[in-house]
Amino acid sequence: MNTDILIVGSGCSGLYCALQLPRNIKITIITKSDVELSDSYLAQGGMCMLKEESDYDSYFQDTMRAGHYENDTTSVDIMIRSSRDVVDDLIECGVDFQRDEQGRLAFTREGGHSKNRIVFHKDITGREITSKLLDKVRRLSNVEIYEHTALLDIVSSGNACLGAVIRTQEGKTEVVSARYTVLATGGIGGLFKRSTNYRHLTGDAVAIAIKHGVKLKNIDYIQIHPTTLYSPHSSDRSFLISESVRGEGAKLYDKNMKRFVNELLPRDQLTAAIYEQMRKDGTEHVWEDLRTIPIEELKSHFPNIVAHCSKMGYDVTKECIPVVPAQHYFMGGIKVDYNSKTSMDRLYAIGETACNGVHGKNRLASNSLLESLVFAKRAASDMQYNMSSATGQACVQAQDLAEYEDIEALTERYRRLIENELAAAGRADILE
């Protein structure tokens, strides 16, 4: 198979990148599962935006503070300054953000934010954004999407990426020759006991980067979300109880139904406080009280959460729900520059699998969708600018595919590569 640009992943970053590229080039998108089973669809709370210039310093400082001041300041500036442009693009794509009575964008707030600056669509903002992007991409005649098609490896010559080895839905192993390859494979939550991520997101691109000596950054910076609905079955994907719920007034209680913490602390601090309370109480969860939110607001702003809790046997208008921390977001990943280029020529990484330093050591709530979109657009712009210098090379057809026959062995080998990197960073315990 030959293409101009191969995008691996069908989340918001991969789709938005495709939309920003010229219509006269061939774009191939592959995704490991169903096209809609990306973590982008799961984002509940919303997406940050610089709503007015006077909020710049506050937004910048909130992001830096949440990231323990380990953020790349240039990346943070790029993200904030680009936010209005991205929101305009999304609105043009048909994204229906909440509006106030005057028809202006409405803004909510989450933990770590000093002001309301998050645009949202009920409690399914990620689904609203990603589904509208997917609708637009599906209308493009120059884009082909292949579902249930897995990335097995990249193909390189020297320090240049020439394409990838993939396994198709029919179980056939093939080589794709591409002028540029974009890794948009999402996070690593499938490696964890409890995670809000889909289970098939196991850090394949990160492992492949390790295999090929592509530089990584902060691979041990892994965020735990403080509040997911507790289930005794840890193999289930953890259902997120959005930070926006606490932003709108929900409270956290210990086993005696006593409030024990400031619910709007940054995620890592709140997670630590919850774990400590669980240790003191000898419990597997704490309690979250959504009854502090007016019923009509609760049902209109958080219908998906209300419905899911009801499905699991909880009436959030009458009782507290059990919540527990779970792995949620990967701040580290494949190291990229401000245009999302990796250390390997012709290879880009965007979204959660990439690390441009925006988030530092801890992601500020609702910065992930924005960061993914901003740097996906910059990747598309950079590829377009350099397109004439990236000529296709047919030598990839000679690739030996024998090592990819045993998928289970390959999966385990890739898992060990990530585990070894985490161990080298002093975080061998984090997957337990």
C-alpha cells in the first residue's frame, strides 16, 4: 500500500490533522479498533479556551502550577494563543458548544482553574468534538479510513521513517509506504489495573519508538484521575466522574460521610488525599455527593453521568456514589518539537502519545483536547510546508515480516519495553 500521509489513530488529533492537510494528497488513517473507540470520545468536562486577553496570565499560571512548573513555557504559550483559532474551527465543523441566554459561549470551571474558561457540550464534550470531526473527514475523497487495523512497527532507513508495518482487519500483515507517518495512538491505560482508557490503548507507538531509538520525554509522568465510579471488577474500563462535577459543587466524603478535602485541588494532590483517606478508613473507595448540585442543572449539564450511575444502580439525586482514583492521562510520551516532529525524520507524533511539554508533570483539567488539536494543526502545517522534500521510497517493500507473525509475543515484547523504561525512570511500581 502506498500513501502520502499515514495517520495512526482516529481520535481528535488524528482527524483534525487530516482536515488541515491539502485535498490533493492521499491520506490513510488506520485505527486499532472501531473508529469511534478512542479516548477522545470519552472526554467529559470540556476544552479550555482563552476567552479574553485579560485571562492570559491567569490561564498560563494555572497551567504551570498544575504542571509543577516543569512545563515547556513556549508550548504552553502556543497552546493558549492558538485556542481561539481552534474553537472557531470546531464551531465551523458544527460542534455545538453550550451557549448562555445571549447566545455567547458558556464557560465552566474545573479543579486547578482560577476562573471559568472551559467550553463544553453537556458532559460529552469529547464525543461532540470528535464525532463532528469524523463526519467531516468521512466526506473527504482523499482520505481512506481502515478500522481494526493495527500498527505493528514503523519502517525506517537511517533516521528517516518510510512508512509502517500494519495488520489489517482480515489478519494480513502489510507494509505501507508513506511520505510522512503520524503517530496518534493515544495513551497507555490498557497497561493498568484501573484506567479510564479503552483497554486496547496499550502504548504501541511508544514501544515502537523505544525499539527504534526515537527519543522519549517524561515517560513516567502519568496522571491518575481522582474520581472514577468504583467497580469491584478492575478489568472493566473505569467510568470517569468528570472534574466539572466538582467544579459545579460536588463534595467528597470519607466512610463516615464527612468532608475531608478541598475538591478543587489539582488532580495529583486530590488523588493523593483520596488514597490517604482510603488508607485511614481501610476502604476501597470514598464517596462523592452530587446532591449539592441543583437537580435540573445536574440533569442538563451531566446527563451521561446521571444515566450511567443509574444504570449501575445509583440515583445521584438521592444518594452518594463510590469513587476511586484510576489511571487517566499520559503526560509523557514520544518527544516532539513545537511542530510535533519526533527525533526521526518524516515521523510525527500528536495527541496523548506525544510529549511537547505542555502539561509538565501534571495536566491541568481540560487542556488535553486543546493541546491535541493545536499541535495536530501545527503538524499538518509543517508537513505541508515540507511536502516537496519528502519523496516516497519503494524499498520498504523488501521488509521481512516474519517477526510479526506471533501477535501475542509481539504485544508482550512491546509491554516489556515500556515496563523497562518505567523501571529505569524509577516507576516500576506504577503499573501495579
